Amino acid sequence: MSNLIAIFFGMALVNNLVLVKFLGLCPFFGVSKKLGSAFSMGVAVLLVIVVASAVTWPIFHFLLIPYGAEFMRTVIFVLVIASLVQIIEMTIKRTNLTLYNALGIYLPLITTNCAVLGITFINIDQAYTFSESIIAALGAGAGFTLVLIIMSGIRERLDMADPPLAFKGTPIAFITAMFLGLCFLAFRGIIR
Amino acid sequence: MSAQTMISVGLLTLVGFVAGTVIFLASKFLPKEDKSLEEVARIKEFLPGADCGACGYPGCFAYAQAVAKDQQVFVNRPCPTLAPDEEGMRRLEDYLGLKANNKVGRKAVVHCTGESEALADYRGINTCQGAAQVASGHKECPYGCLGLGDCVAVCPPGAISINNKRKIAIIDWETCIGCGLCVSACPQNLIELMPANMPQYLGCNYQAARDIVGRNRCPDGCIHCKICVKVSQEGEVSWDEIKDLPAFDKECCLTATAAIEKCPRHIIKKTAAYRGDVSHP
């Protein structure tokens, strides 16, 4: 149990997807301008990451390993995740229109998001068990959402500020991201 | 071919096939999309797509949904942004097979001419919202336009510009869609939505009438002489006792020609809808 908690916080804070592993940077800058959309994107990523981990883990361990085809994991995972997002989008669209309107644009964006693929690889590389990889995915998604919300909060304030003209917009956001990354570096000491 | 190649090809084919089958099954057995959704999408095609919220619904999609559900919504409350556009309005009416009421759109006016001098040099956060926090703004008139463009930033069609000399927001009625976003953006509550056929508006918002000093704060300030009310013949100008400023007839939008001429401060301004002396031939 303590192992699972360590994995959750390790993934959420210490090995944060965006700031430490540099995965999913495009939504980090693309969707972090408004708090509302950042939250929607974070939740959508959380959902997809968990489902993708739950699906790819058995495929790797019960299909690829027995046939000695571990080298094929990239192409197989990409295939599986792409079709998975399609199914999730279809399901949400037909069952809950309100949720679809809230997440709508972000779900297709996630299909090509490296963060989702990255987490499934990390799960395999760290030799996590099934439950461990689900927790790891939850932690990674939570960490991603957290950073997106923090960043959007900062950027909403940044719009008010009056930086030198050359720094206006994305440059100042990059610099802010750098400081945010430095802050998250401080989590290094908590869990080895 | 080696066994490994065979296995790889076989595995990829298998996974691809399974994934394809699952998608097919999902599309087949999941509950079908709402039929009304297609209708909503078609109605939305006719709407301006500014998502301004002037209709009272959160965005064009929600409005299209409401119209698809109950067409009376369109009859009683046609999209205010589309309303002035005859061509677009006709197309939507033809599609729904209905005639809409209340087709007069709304336009925004700024109740200020910006003639008030700057009292101090403001260097804080560069928005009206920020400037208004500091002693009612940096202009001598505490009710006036601050000219930092909060309204410009929210205007979906970009109808508002700032006159840099006078530091005043100017709304172009040709482009204004009457969504009212600027009304809520203005910290001075200077902007008001008018019926699009309103021929004049008051270029002042100075409300503290009995404040004698206030009269001198702005060369264009209302001095509350009520001449406009005295010269009005059909009640086109009345006196708003709460604001202590003249108010114009909003129902049938009478033209107050006499008041425009007689106002000693010349702050009853003609709008783009002014058509000369229509009401008193």
C-alpha cells in the first residue's frame, strides 16, 4: 500500500510529466491560457492516460512477451491508443452531450499526445504490476492537471502584467515555465 | 521469412483487426446520436458564431439547441446579432418557416465624450479595471471613460476603438453586434445598450448633480439645467431622477431635435440612426 502511495506522488510531483519528463509540452503551452480549458484538458488527459495504461499493460504482458515481440511495443501501443481515444470520444459523444461539449476539442488533441504514450512506456520500463501501473497513470494524470492549472493561473495573471514588449505572450510563459520547473525540482528529495 | 517476422506481422495484424472490430462494434451498439443534434448543427450554420451571449444563452450552440427544441424561442427572441442583418435573418426564417418579432437589434453607446482632463499620470496595471481601483480613475471626472480599452479587448467584432487624443472609447455602430460584453467590461458603467433605431444618446454620465464643483470638472459635463426636458414636445426627453440625467424615450425612439440643438453643452449626440426631424414634421 505504501508502495502505491509512493508511486502516486512520485509520478505526480517528483517525476512530473511536464516539468521533469518534458512530455505533453504542446498542451502545456497550448491550453494553459484559461483556467477553465486547462482544467478540462487536464481531466481529459487523466481519463485517457488511465484507460490507456489499463489496456496496454495486458497487451504487453500477455501478448508481446509470450511471443518475444517486445520490440514492437511502440507501433502496437500507438495503434491501441489511437483506436482507444476514438472509442472514448464516440462513447462520450453518444451518452453525455454536455460532457462532450466540455471535453470535445481536447479529446482528439490527446490522440497525438506523447504524454499518454510516454506513461505506458514508463509503466513497462519500471516493471510495474497492473495495479501499480494504474496508480502511476493516475498520479501522472493528476500531476499533469495540477501543473496545467498552476500554469493557467499564472498566465491569467501574466496577462495583467506589463513585461517588456519582446517578452510579451509566449516568451514570458516559457520563462515562467522554467521557474515552475525549478520549483518542482525541490520535490526531488521527498521520494527516491 | 524468419519466424520473428511472421510473428510481428501476425501480431500487428491481429491488434489492428481487433481494434478495428471494437470501433465498429462500438459505433454499431452504442446508443445513436441524438437526431436533434444534426438539426442543431444546421441551425448553428445560420448563426453568426460570435458566441457573444447577447441572446441570453451561453454561446451560439446553446442558442441553436434552444431553437431546435422550441422554435418559439426564435420568434420571441431572435438572435440579436443576426437581427440587423436582413439577408441572414431571411435565410434563417426561410429555413425555420417562421417570422421573428423584435427584429430591432441593439447597439452600444458610451455615455462620455472624453473631454475631461487627466488628473494624474496613471502607470499601474494597464486596464480600466485597474485604473478604476485608484481613486475612481485618473481623469478629473470620476464617472468618465478611462480610455484604457477594457471594452476594446472584449469586443468580438472589434467595433470599439480608442481615440488616443481624447482617451475615449468610440463604438462603430456599423460593426457593433449589440452583444453587451463591453457593458459588463466597463468598470465605470458607461456603456449602455440602445435600440438600434435610437437617434440620439447622452454623452455624459456625471450623476452627482448638486455637486457644483463637478460642473467644472469637464467642459462636456451635464449641468442638469433640464433645458432638454423643457424643449421636448412629445416627451422624447424625460428626467431620470435616480441618475439625475436626461433619459430618452426607449420605446419608440423619438428624435429629440430641439433638445440636441438647445443643450448648452452640446452633449446630446446624434447616433448613426439619426434621420433628421422625423417626429415633428
